[in-house]
Amino acid sequence: MRRAATAALLFCAAAAAPALTIPPREGPPPQGLDLFLSAGPVLTFGSHLGRSSHGGFGLEASVVLWPAGFDLAADKPWAVGLVAQAQSVGWFDHARWQLSAELLYRLVGIELGAAVETAAGDRSRTASFHVQPFFSLGPMYIGVRVSVPVDAPANGWPAQLGVVLGVKVPFQIVKSQPPARAPLTRLEADNLHAPCAAPHDCRGRARCTPFHDIAGRVQRSCEMACKSDDDCPEGLRCARVADGPDLTCRARQAAGSN
């Protein structure tokens, strides 16, 4: 079991390497909050003090709120959440239930809460204080679990130490929006009006927009659609060009009539 836990740690460390570099922001900082609901399976490897090691599996769900918007490159990339977990310990030996609060900062976080392990064999039901620092790898995370009994009879479960591996699929419930008038970021400026073939070719607020050129051929480029100057980033105006898409945000010196 210890070898399996060590292998899992090494695998997650290797997978984490690309995530350690926070990518540059494609668009301006979001305004408002982002709220996510996530759920998925968990695997655990650990042991109770004085007892042999064991494995386990279960399900976990969480609700996470990013008050300043989900943006790891922002000045305040922190979030708070609630986590609920149901798990089989020792491969169906007994159950463990957990409810905790979590605090995240960029890719790291910590859970604080309560856990209950059901009776099994010569052990009675035990309530514990739960602490778990963790590191996120996109939808994956790895954490170190510490459970300390707070309401344990003489034959209750002792303290527990283990490694937790989880994968949670996020569903965004509330999404923040970037301010339309925010200046172009460097990535947006380099990409604006560039030819594109698919949505992922465009950065930030730009979208891959089809249009007909003077010869009637269908072209596509990364554009910011607009109805008035108020819909455009600072320094741009809403305009049409002779050989381009309909109303889009353009540099003032390049804009035609609108």
C-alpha cells in the first residue's frame, strides 16, 4: 500500500509540472463572482495510527465561490467553498462521512471540517476533526488528510493519516463578465483582426467571425462585435470597414464610416 501511495504521489507531481506556470491572462480581469459546482470520485491511501494501511474510494461534491472571478493571474485569486464526501474505508470495511469548508489560493488550498467513521469489527463510531491541505491540477487534486478524534470511546478509531487523490468535474453556475471598456490586453491586441478557422484561434473577448469580402468569398477573423463605441475597449470605436465584417471594434485611425 505504501508503494502504491508513493507511486500516486510521483505521478501527480509529474502531472503538476505544467500547471505550476500560471498562463498570462487572455482578457481583462473579470467583474463579479464565479460560482462552481463540482463532483467526482476520490481514492485514498493511508492508515489509522497503530493499524495496518488501507485503501478506500468514494464520491465528493463541492461548491466553490470565487468572489473576484476565477482568474489565477489576478491580484486576489482566492476562493471559499463547502465540501461533502462519502467514502468506503478499507474496501467496504466501514464508511466515512465528511463535511468541511475550504479555502483556496491559486492552485493550493486547505480543508477544515468534521468527519465521522462508522463502527466496524471491534471499533465504535468515531467523530474526528478533519484537516487536509491540497494541491489542484486542473480537475485533479492531491491532498494529505489528517483526522484527529474528538469524540471517541475507548474502542473508537484512532487518528488517521493518508493521501487523497480526486477528480472533480466542474459545472459553472454563475459566471462573471469582463468589462467591455477595459483596455485591450497584449494577447488581445496581437490577435485582433487575425484570420481564424475555429473559436480557439481567438483570444480574450474576440470571437471567430465569418464575413464576405468584396469578391463574395467567406472569410473569418477574430473580431469584437459591437453596436456602439460603448461596447468597445478603451481606444477603439465601433465601425464598419469596406472589406470586412459588419460593426466591430476598430482602431480609430483605421475605422471607416459607421
